[in-house]
Amino acid sequence: MQVAQVIVDVPTRQTNSPFSYSIPDHLADQIQPGMRVQVPFGHRKITGFIVGITDSSSFDGKLKPIADLIDLYPVINPELLDLAQWLADQTYSFKISCLQTMLPGGMRTKSKKKLIAKNQQICTKYPEIFHGEPEIEYDRQQFDNQTLAEILKLQKMGDIRVEYNLTNHARPIMLKAYSGNLDQQEIQAALKTVRKNAIGQIKLLKTLSQHPNDTLLLTKWESMGVTAGTLKTAEKKGWVSATLKRHVRNPFLREVAPTKPFELQPDQQKAVSSIEKAVSQKKDQVFLLEGVTGSGKTEVYLQSIAHALAMGRTALMLVPEITLTPQIVGRIRSRFGDQVAMLHSAMSSGERYDEWQRINQGKAKVVVGVRSAVFAPLTNIGLIIMDEEHDSSYKQADNPRYQTRDVAKWRAAYNHCPVVLGSATPSLESRARAMKGVYTLLSLPHRINQHALPHVSIIDMKTEMAKHHSALSTKLADAIQVRLDKHEQVILLLNRRGYSAFLMCRDCGYVPRCPNCDISLTMHKDTHTLNCHYCGHKEPVPTVCPKCHSKRIRFYGMGSQQLEEQVKNMFPTARVLRMDVDTTRKKGSHEAIIDKFGAHKADILLGTQMIAKGLDFPEVTLVGVLNADSALQFPDFRSSERTFELLTQVSGRSGRADKTGEVIIQTFNPDHYAIQLAKTQDYEKFYATEMRVRHDGKYPPYYYTVKLTGNSPSENQTASEMFGIMNFLKKNLSPNAIILGPTPKTITRINNHYYYQIIIKYRKEPHLKATLDDILVQSQKKQRQGLQIAIDNEPLDFM
Ligand code: ADP
Ligand code: ZN
Ligand code: ZN
């Protein structure tokens, strides 16, 4: 008898190991690990993942049989099943959450499926399945057990393809399009009738003559200079007909012309050769590729990927959330065309599933994506690349709290392939590993074309503020004016962390706060509301102080909206674009802003961190950073590193082409080493200085860290439970472990829950894992009283 090992969808410690179920005879030999099933559990039926199949069980009593099959093929491959197991262990999370993380969002157990016959022969040979149709919707009720077994067998042999239908809920998007009604002769005749200055109509007729049989989307017409008005007129004349064209889901949105690899510079050549060697030798070596912006890292990635493909293997390239711009995707597609699949959180679940499917079927050989793409179902991976490896978006903040870098290294070991970590400012952890020889350091010390690094100056805002109350220093304002006069472009960065507009009464000092959280409300001018960024609470902006009834209630601080207003007031003729979470919420808007700025349809782009990375605009010759140090005041030992990274990144945005760039950094801490060293872009010195700070403070990379967070609706309960945990840790860990806390978190109350945390710093603690597992088991029992405990291994956020 065959027995299936099933991880059931009940996230508790007790159900974290597989349960055994017998496999009904008709499904024997057809069920595979990685498929989802329905199983009886207590009095209910629940779903679960098959993680293994054994021949008999040590289980003595009668096993319950699997009730039904959800997937007709394994949705998780053997590698990812192993990875889920490791991930659960590594991140102190439930196996079920890790398994679910492997699947593209939206692939629900209730999703409808289609069965597609490989060819006509299959279709005719199995009328009981297909009834003569090439594809059918799969409905379990319509098939008896025997037919189901048959379907599974055919699927396994590749005669039937199964696809999930994630488009059910979304109506197809129909876009306006026009097609021509004239033949070439009629076009020529029409051309003679139009006035010489009717440029739109002439363009339209010429386009018709070039695309005689095409139905072109309105947007396409517009991109060729033919307006909607011109088309309407032409429609009345009978030249064209309007129709609707189905929008084809395409995450790339635009065509890309192929490009050829560059001839490599000597440093690039050295890097590529080392990486290629590891690919060829199937070595899971980790490289750290260090090089400032513009030093040619991306070209190294592209040529190394080409080598992996030439060896018949696949490649995975990871990029941070906000740098997955059309620019970088375009460069990759220009080399590898349709072999590229993209995975991004801004894609709809349908788009993501389509890409996932192409990867799963082996059609896509190169995957480019953000954090979660590290779970792409690629097989036979020959190379993994992680661009901007220091970026904090690589760490998942929720369960399972994984660090992408660790997952990438795990997959590299499994697939016997190298990993390339690239950065201008490597994380201290990675750089320290490279110094110890754990990673291989490759460096690109020069900018391609020998472009000089931009000139950086630092403005002390303490003296500026004594003179006037503008967000822009005199020097920065003057520099902007110079660029506007020369028709060059400017980027202004507002470092948003912990910096936003709030309301305060000038007479009594009253600040409106969230009723549910310990935090002041943020002013949103577009909706004219005060919002809480933690729980979503919203209220209207008061016109008089609720406390003293004074009318002098004003807002302070500066959000990007306020900055935009100020800049527009100071430079009334400048065309200003703003990019922040508010202006990029709508799909495609991020891209639209980049396109517009790239086409020089705006003079100033201002925004938050989003604009600091990955963008390449040759006309930008000035970058202003308005508040370089707002992150420095954060009680987080990584704040210097983040500040240095950000300033280095943003400086790389200035002067990318043949014009030399200038960077102006405004700060209240002009002497801080992170700011001084960012001025000279001296990573080496920053590394040395910061390592000393970390050493003295007993921080990573000298120490490992774990964060435990507890929350409950009662502050007393949270505090006393956390003190209990601290005592338990003290009893079980060695005296060398440093246990900090429990302390209330910086924002103690969120949504009426009270948060406390404990930080553990350690070098070697053989009992740590068992102790933390124990704490999780204990905490499960307390969950009913509202207490939640979360463990974050190597957290990035210490507040
Ligand atoms: P990075 O990724 O380090 O910022 P890129 O790979 O984007 O650097 O290179 C910067 C610029 O130099 C790009 O415009 C790229 O097309 C160009 N480039 C890169 N390598 C070469 C090369 N070997 N020869 C000529 N141009 C190159
Ligand atoms: Zn007041
Ligand atoms: Zn709130």
C-alpha cells in the first residue's frame, strides 16, 4: 500500500510535521510529491501538500484515505520541496507557509483548470475526456476515478497539458484600435486631396500604406504622431474603421531591439572569466562583484548569463523591488529575447501565473525578478545573480522571514552553480565574508568611458536655517536655476524615512495622533485627510485646534507633496514630476513617470528613495539630497550604512553621459563619517570605519542576531510574557550570549496591540535553535489569550 505524507494547511506547531494518509487504489502510482490534495482532518476536510510518498507506514491503526486531488501535476518541484523544508527550519516558520510561498500568488486551490490535448490524435483517442474538443474545462464531478487516473497518466507523459485559469475574475481588457479600409491606390489618391499642412492626416495615410493589414492600437497611432481627433475625422471619411482589440497580457509592455555584447574592458573580462569558469566547473562559488554605478556590472551579468545558457543551463537574476525598471528589463530582453520571464509584485496574478507557467514548462530560461522570484521553478540553474545585494528589500518582513541571499546560496549549492552578488556598496556582512575568503571578490574600480565621478558638496543646514526657512539651500536653488537655464535635468531626493508632514498647533503644541497607535497622523493634501501609516485610520484635517480652539494649527515637516509645491513656487516655469508611493500606486504609473522624464518632458524629478536607484538619465547633471541625515537619527545600528548607501546610489545618478555631474547634499550633520565618506565615495574607508564601530558595539558582522517580538492587546501581558521569555533564554543560552530587553518597540502600540522586543546577539550558541523552537511551541498555547510571538533570524529592522 502507498502512503502519502501530507503537510496540512493548519499553521500550528502540532501540524508542522507530515500526517500519513493512504492513497486510494485508483490514484496509486499517479500521485506525486508537490501536488495539493484534500484530506480528512478531524471532522473537516482541509487541503495539504504531499511532501513524500512511502510504501508502508509505521502507523498501526487504519489510515484515512486522501479525499481528493487538487492539482493534476506537481505544482512544487522536488528542489523546492526540499527548500521549503530548509526554509521552515531557518526562519522559524511553519512548513505550510513556506510551501505556500513557493507558489505564485493567486494559484488557489479553487482555481479552475483547463485540460489541453497535445494534438488531434490525443483528442480523438480519448473522447471520454475531450468529447472531441481540443481543450476542456476540468470539472472533477464529470470524471469517474478511472478517467481521473487516465488524465494523470496522460499528463505525466506530456500528452495532456494542465493550465490553471486565473483570468476568470478579470474581464479581458479591450483597447481602442483602428484598421485601414483603403488599398494602396486609394491611399495615393487620398494623399492628393489633403492640404499640405494637414500633417496628422498625411502621417495617418502614410502609416496605412506601411501597415496595410494591421489593426493598430490607438496608443500605437498616438506614438506615431496621429491623434485621436485625426483618426475620428478619418473614420468619418471612411478611411479607417474603429474596433476593439483584446489587450494581451505582456509584462514587458514594449518591444525591445536586440543588442550585441560589448567588447569587455580588462576588469570586466577578468570578472566574466572567473564566473564562467565556476559555471563550467559547476562550482557553487559565491562572488562579490564590487563596482560603482556605471562600472559595467550589468554587462558582466549579461555575458555571464549568456555563458550559462550556452552551457545548456538556466539563469536567475534578482533585483531589488524598485530597481526592476523597464530600463533594466529592456537591457536583459535585448540580449535574450523571449527566453526571459519576469516576476514582479506589480504584475497581476494572471500575468505572474503566465510567467510562472512558462518557467515551469521550461520555456523561459532566464528569470528576472524581485525577492520572491528566488523561488522561481527553474530547473538546471547554471548561474544566480543578485544585483544591489545590500538592498533591504531582499529581506522579507513577514513570515517566512527569509533573506534572499541565503535562499540563493541554498539553490546554488543544490544546482551546483555560482552566485554573483553585485553592489557599489556591499553589505558589511558580504564584504567581511569576501575579506575572509568565503566569497571571491571581483572588482570593477573604473567607470566605463572614464567618466569622472560627480562633484559632491555638502551644505550645513544649521547655518542655512539660521538665514531662511526654505527647504532648499541658496546653493542648491542657484544650481537648479543654472540647470533650468541650460535645459538640463535635475533630480531632488527627499529621504522619506521617518520624515513626513504632521499637524501642530502653534499656540498649545497639540499634535493629532492616531487613536489606535502611538504615532502622530500624517498630512495628505490630495485627499485632505490625516492618515495613520500603520493602521490606515483616516480623519479630516481640523481647521481649529481641538484642544485650545486656536486657528493657528499648521503642518510641519516636509512630505514630497509639500516639496513639490515649494519647488513649483520657486521655479514657476519648471516642469516638475513627483515620484513617491502616492503617485505610483496605479499600475504603469511608475513607468509613465520614468518615460516622461527620460523623454525630457520635465525638468525636475523629485521623490523618495524610489528615484535613487537603477535609473539612467543622461541629461541629469544635478542631484540634490534635501535631508541626507533623517535616517541617521534612527535608533538602528545600520543607519550609517543605509545613509552611505543611499548617498552613493543617488550620486551615481548624476552625470552619466558626457556631461559632468554635480551633487549637493543638505544635512544637519555635515561632519558625520557616513556623509563625509559618501562625499568622496570612499567605500573602503567607510567599510574600515564602520567595521570598527560594529566591532566595538558587538554588532553584525561580528555577531549574529535574532529578534523576538511579542504583542497582545494588553501591555501588562505582553511585558510579563516577554520577561518570562527573557528568563527562559538566560537559563538556556551560554553566558556569552547578549540578551537585550525586553523593551517596548519604538512605536509601542499599533492597532491597539502592544509590542515588545528582545534582541539576542551571539557568536556560537549550539542550543539556540532548540531554545527558540521551544519558545514557539510554548507560545502556541498562549495564542488563545491574544499573545503573538514572532522570531526574526538576522533581522534588518531593529526598531
Ligand atoms: P553598472 O551596472 O555597474 O551601473 P553598466 O553595465 O550599466 O554599469 O554600464 C554602464 C554603461 O556603460 C552602460 O551604458 C553600458 O551600456 C556601458 N558599457 C558597459 N560595458 C561596456 C563595455 N565593455 N564597452 C562599452 N560600453 C560598456
Ligand atoms: Zn492648540
Ligand atoms: Zn493607527
